[in-house]
Amino acid sequence: MVNNAETASIFRELADLLLEKKENWFKIHAYRKVADEIEKQPVELTTLAGEGKLRTIPGVGEAIEKKIKEILATGTLGHVERLKAELEEVQVEQPRK
């Protein structure tokens, strides 16, 4: 089972990967902010999810709620894995200097 700190870490990793891809700054900031909010939670996300209260966390809307549920169910986030793969491909394709 994934705890709050591990979930927050996944959101920070997502923000870092999006920054590396030069994605929308607001999205990056939202993921970092929600990571901070998750770490502040006195209750585990699994409990909040079971009670249908994930959206009581500041910054959690429908899209982030879905991501949290995926992390809780699988221990990972497909979006992060896809971004890692994309960035690895780009690094491989770039000629060496």
C-alpha cells in the first residue's frame, strides 16, 4: 500500500518530468502544490478515498483525484511511466556532441 509521502513523491516526479518537457507551468505548479497538500494530510489517502473525500484536499479536482486513485490501486502512475519513456526516447534520438 502506498502512503501519503510516497504519493506526494510521485506527484513531484510528475511535475519534474513535465518541467523537463517544458510543459505548462500552471500544471507543474498544481502537481507540486497538491504534493505539498497530500503530505500535510493527517489522514491517509486510502481512508479519504474510501470515504469519498479526496476532493477535500486543496487542489484536488477530478483529474488529480483519478491520478490519486490510480496510485493507490497500482502503486504507480501511468502518466509518469509514459513521460519517462518519452524522455528516454528523446535522449536516445539526440546526437552526441
